[in-house]
Amino acid sequence: MVDDNGFEILPLSIEHALVLSSLEFIHRDPFDRMIVAQATVENLTVVTKDEQIQKYAVKTVW
């Protein structure tokens, strides 16, 4: 399904982990915090209605 829809798997990197460790503790879910870190590093938009994620300095759309 990933290939059929043109999606790419975004592997975790050291840079993602470093940004994750410096994020303000707004969101308690570690997976969502990693999404924020990856979006920050890769300049991506997060598709979410999660109000906690929207409090970070990351682009979101819903």
C-alpha cells in the first residue's frame, strides 16, 4: 500500500532524536512527540486534529 500510494517510509535519525530530546513537554505520547520532531527536521506538515501537536511550532493541517 505504501508503494501503491507513493508514500515513503521516514526512518528515524539521530537528528530526529536530538530534536525530540529538546522539545517542550507539551504532548505526553512519545510517538506523537517523535512525529513532531521528524516534521520539524524534515520541514513536513502533520495531518492531525490533535490539539496538543498543534501547540508545537510545526505546520499542521486538518
